[in-house]
Amino acid sequence: MASGTTAPPPPASLKRIVAASLIGTTIEWYDFFLYGSAAALVFNKLFFPGSDPLVGTLLSFLTYAVGFAARPLGALVFGHYGDRLGRKKLLVLSLLLMGGATFAIGLLPTHATVGVAAPVLLTALRLVQGFALGGEWGGAVLLVSEHGDAKRRGFWASWPQTGAPAGQLLATGVLSLLTATQSDAAFVSWGWRIPFLLSGVLVVVGLWIRLSVDESPVFKQALAQAEARKAAGTDKPEKLPLVAVLRHHWRDVLVAMGARMAENISYYVITAFILVYATTSAGVSKQTALNAVLIASAVHFAVIPAWGALSDRVGRRPVYLFGAAGIGLWMFPFFSLIDTGGFGNLVLAVTVGLVLHGAMYAPQAAFFSEMFATRMRYSGASIGAQFASVAAGAPAPLIATALLSSYGTSTPISLYVIGAVVLTLIAVGLAKETRSRDLSDVEATTDERPASATPADARTV
């Protein structure tokens, strides 16, 4: 079909919307990734002292995984109200929750001060972080996807995705600067708190920008149509968005979950677990490991829009499948390069891994958005993405650390990622191409659309 009945906004308006989504997601991911880096570097000493170093790291990563466990709940709650009240309101709330929790972590007393209460408080705040992020992603990508036109939706919707490497870049950069300018003792004592407290400033900036954008025109159109039907007495009883998603879009939810397996697991192995592997097995300093992730994250940020634009030309599926297959082939060379201990090889390993990851992550925003009808799109995209994170990204650093502890080699970790790649290749391979789908399709579902409403896979854009 054409790009829809809603005319795309002028370029300046669209760019402002993209900027608002990007800055918000950058702050959210900064907060989330900051925890992951701190879990690998200092939380094992501050909140789980007295353990074997790897055991302490496992416990630290366990609290890290708890944040993922809360993401499906966030997806359900934010998705429900986002499909009822609008995308913008829920995005503002998610930013407040995430920023507040991160700022509070910077004020936490450690185990040495309050004993067991310290890890309990840390876990509670991590749950709030996960809950907020579970609702953030869906709203951010939908706000952009529903404002733009079909011809360049992959490109524009990929910009909120760059919030992940931008947040990683910001978090890693701040930590790298602190570790370079402070002694280990000073960093462990108080320096680690600085990046968490900085979140308060970032949230104020993010809120100022997000409050300035308009609600999605596609959602406003859907809401107006529902109100008109209600006034005319022809409105059917509205199902909960979750019920509608599971009834009409359960295949799409499974596809989204399968698609995320390789993308999510590989990302956290490459960016979070590497800080453990490089420092404990390859003898690399934590400063060197952080710098490698810093450089690779900058490249990751740059390539995501390019992959998104390519998905507008050749389709979401081909780009996604290329990235998944590439990650599977790269895992053994990835660890072999790290084992050399050379900084150049470390940068090459992480950079190539993140470039291939970007081929999956970039089209994901448009791909998932295009799977669902408007009145259940926030719920559908969020549920598919965040439920997968519990089985994928949540335990990835934990499983990788446990495999390293048990076998003392990277081979089982490579096979673990390759197993996830196989699941993703199957899921995306069985999915329908969604490029050019009309997002103004308010009520129809994937299974109920007439043939004329099905995206033309071979159509040029």
C-alpha cells in the first residue's frame, strides 16, 4: 500500500521528533548500561564482598539480570496505557522512573555500611530501571515510526536504536575517564557514584526535549476513529490491548521474540561480559577493555542508520538475516582476537561484532512496528521485544560468566551465542516481509488483512 492516509510531517518536525526519541533513549540506555559496567567492575566488591572474585561477579550480574525480569512487566503496563492514552505521556513517565532510580543508586550505602540491606536496595532500584526500560523502547520507536512515511521508515526509526550505542558510549566514556584519572581505591570508594548522579542532570534535559514534541498522528487518528464509532453507537466492546495482541498477533510476538535472541544475547556478551573476560582471562586492564568498547560503540552508533536505510531498499528480513548469520560466524574469531591481549585486536573484535549486531538492531524498530495494528502496536512491539529479553539479554552475562568459570575457555560461550543465532535465523526466515506496510491500519490484524493490504515484498521503494 501507499504510505498511509496521514501525511508525513515537514522534515523539521520529523527531525525534532527523532531527536526527542534519540536523546530520551540515550539517557535511558546510559542509565541501564551504566549499571552493567559497574556490575562488572565494582559492584562485586561493594555489595557482595568476601566472595571468590568470579562468584562475586556472578552475584553482581544476578542483580543485573533482575532488571531484565522487570522489563516484561513494564512492557505490559506501558504498552496497555500507551495504546490507550498515547505514546508521549508514557515516554515522559519512563524517563522519570529510570532517571530517578539511577540517581538513587548513586546515593546507596554499600555492604560495609548497612550490610545485607545494601544489595536488597540495589536490587529494588534495578527492578525500577528494568520496569521503566520495558516501556521506553516501544514508545520511542513507535513515536518515530508513526510520524514518518513508509519509504524511509527503516532509516528514521533506526535513530532511536542508536540510543543504545550512544548510551553505551556515554556510560563507558564516563567510567573510562574516571578510571583513568582516579586510583583504583578512589574509584571503588566514591568515584563510581559520579556517573549515576549525573543521570539527574541528563533527565532534566531529556524531559525538556520530550515535552516539546507532539503525539503520534497515527495514534491520534486511531483515537478519533474510536471516539466517532462510540458516538455513533457502532463501537464494539474494546478488548484489552494485551488480549487483542495474544489473540490476533501471537505469531508476530513469537517472531519478535525469536528475532531478539541472537541480537540481545550477542550484544551483552560483546559489551558487558567482555569486561569480565578480557580482564580475567586475557590479562587486559579494565581501562583497556573500556576503551575498546568505547571505540566500538562509536562505530556502532554510526552504522545503525546506514543499516536502517538499507532495510528500506532491500527489506527488513535480508538485513536482519545477514547480521544474525554474521554474528554466528564471528564468535570464534571474536574470542581468539581478545585472547591475544593486543589493544588493536580487542578493538577489532568488538567493533566487527557490533557492526554485525547493528544489522539486526537497526531494522528491528521498523520491523516490529510494522507487525502490529495501531491500537495494539505499543503492546505488541513491547511484549515481543521485552519478553525475549528475559531469556536472552538478562542471563547472557551470567551464563557466559558461569561457562567461563566451569570450563575455563571461551568455546562454550561461542556455542551459546551460535545457538541463539540459529533460533533467530529460523524466526526471521519464517516471518513475512513488512517493508512499506501502512501504519495507519488501525484495527486490522496480520491474519485478517485482505491481500491488498499485505506489504508487497518485491515492490521497489
